[in-house]
Amino acid sequence: MSGRPAAPDRRAVLSWCLYDWANSAYNTIITTFVFAVYFARGVVGDPVEGPARWSAAMTVAGVAIAVLSPVLGAIADRSGRRKPWLALFTGVTVLFTAALWWVRPDPAFAGFALVCVVVATVAFELGNVFYNASLPGLAPPAMLGRISGWGWGVGYLGGLACLVIALFGFVKAEAPLFGLLGLAWADWGEQANIRATALLAALWYGLFALPFFLWVPDEPASGRPLGQAVREGLATLRRTLAEARSYGEILRYLIASAFYRDGINTITLFGGLFAAGAFGMSFEEIVLFAIALNVVAGAGAIGFAWMDDRAGAKPVILLSLAAMTAFGVPLLLATDKAWFWVLALGLGVFFGPAQAAGRSLMARLSPPGMTGEMFGLYSLTGRFVGFFGPLAFSLATAAFGSQRAGMASVVAFFVVGFGLMLTVREPAHGRHAAST
């Protein structure tokens, strides 16, 4: 990898953070708070079967991501440039997100919806491998925590802004923006105002991702033909996996982070479904809740970014996991909607810090020239364990006929992640950690 800059380029940092702002629309609108709920309620029409089928689709996507992400990361390290890969996966995500507009409230469209969501989710996560791997090239190591935290915070705020537009421009009955897209008002009875949020998410993602490709610096091309880069990348990945013990610190961190990230991902994937099923929230209430959650999560990510650089990423992660466990246990037992709001927002404050600090710690631990491969393995381990979150949610929900049973596994993942993180040693600030 090329040398790190002595000082950050402000325009490049802002453009990098705007990509987080851009792709947050996919998570908030499609996989969590709007389309996932529409799929369960409107398309499948069953509060148990709908989430179970959605969960199964997320498991399929997770398998594909786990297999492809380290391979592509290793290939990108050999070929040099990352922007072409990110552009490809961004375009695929935008295209298949927009295609969800054609999913009408009829079980016959369930299969088409799940195919689109699986392809879009795989492309979304593969793109994040290359996006995250570009972080070390933006700034000196002493600022990695702040920039990662700013990115997560801006991302949550982007999700907030998109949800506000979705709520007041589409979901609400008066929907003043709906007609601006030139959509047929005759389709209103087929929940077209809800389906149109997929077009909003696609447009948002594509538009705000553009500054990244204009102003964020890319790694120089290695000059290797693609075939050679593929062969060398695969050979390097095989060697890394074979010599995993020589990367002991990284290996311990990958396993620990996989557990707590799976807990967070399970909440974000099924939070909207849980709010709808366990507390009977309407679409408008779910979107309002999502707006509030994005506010507190963004504030947490930005607020703890300085602590990451000053005290270290590990203390931020441990504090976040302890707090999420403390809020999560009573949240599972809550029956009153007001207490759900209080506890869920308290838990949400620590989403951003845990995720942002996790990204900066991975960047600090990655050996030079292997950042793409390491972030690919970061995605692999997250997805390898990440099968179990959606799968446990699906099985427990179906077995007990309750989404509370499905969400109970989340707290266990936080506890396991906390215990494993205690064994990880963080490199001293300003140093690029090599293998241990």
C-alpha cells in the first residue's frame, strides 16, 4: 500500500464520509425499517412467515458475501486500484434496489423481491470491503478513529435524512413528493407510496456516492493484468489462511468482532420487524422510531470518535458492548411501548461507536499492502458468524411464535464478543501493526 498522508485532505475526507451518507439509505430503507416490514406485512402477509423468509434470504446473501469478500479483497490488493470495484458494486446495488419498485403487495412477488434483495445486499457488502479498505489512505494513523467515527456518524445522519423524506414524502397518506416522480396515482391502492421508497433509496445512494469517485484518492494501478492479479490474489489469500497463526492478534480480533458485529447486524436487520410484530407499530411509527434511532446513533459515533484516537479503539468497543448488553436485557422484557422507545434509543447510542471503532482497529491491525485482503477477511468472519444471527432469529421466531425469542440471541452475541475482545491487544497509536 502507498504511504499514508501526513495530513488529511479535507475534500477527500468529506467525500469519503459522504459515501457512508449515501449507502446508509440502503440499510435504513430496504433492509431494516421500510421495505423489510412491507415485505413481511404487505407481500407475504404473515407476521411469522414473512420475517422467516426474509431471514433465510439474508442467510443466503451472507454465504455469498463470506465466500467472495476475502477473494476480491486479495485480488484488489494485487491489482492496486479499488475504485473500479467499488463503482461496479455500487451500480449493482442501485440497480437492484430500484427494481424493488415492481414488488407489489402480493405473495406472487415474494420470490422476485428476495432475489433482488439478495443480489443488492451481496453487492452492497462487497462494495463496503473496498470502501473500508480505502480508510488508511486518507489520513495518518492518529486520525483513523476520528475519520472512521465521522463516517459512521455522517452515515447515520444520512439515514435520518432519507427516512425523513421517506416518511413525509412517501409513507404518509398525503405524500406530497409521490407525484413528483411521475408515478401513476392509480397504483396508490397497491401501496405504491411504500414501494416508491425503493426508488428514493436507489437515487440517494447513486447521487451521494459520486463525490467519492471524484475526490477520494485511489491506490495506484499495479500494472498487473487482471488474470495475473487474480492468480496472485488467490495465492496470497491461500498463504494468509495457511499461516493464520502468524497473524494471531488479527485472528483474535476477527473472531471477537464477528460476534458483536453479528449482534448489531441482527438488530439492524430485524429491528423494524421486531417493532412491528412485538409492539404493533405502524409504518409511520416505525419510520419515526428509525429517525430517532439514527439521531442517537450518529451522535454516539461522532461523540466517541475522539475517544477512539485518544484512548484506543478497544476501550470504545468494550464500553459499547457493555452498554448495549445493559440496555438489551430489559428491552427484551419490555411490554410497554414507551419503555421500548427509551431502552432501544439508549442501546442505539452505542451502535455507531462499536462499529466505527471496529473499522479503525482493523485498519490499524492490517499489515502494509494487505488492507483489502484484511477487510475482506473482516467481512468473511463477520458473515461466517453472521449466519447464526439471522438463522437464530428465524428459527426461534418460528419455534416460539414470538419475535422476542428471536431477538434474545443478540444479547448473547454481545456477551461473547465482549469476552473475546478482552484477549485482543491494540497496537500503539501511530504504528502500523504487523503480524504477531
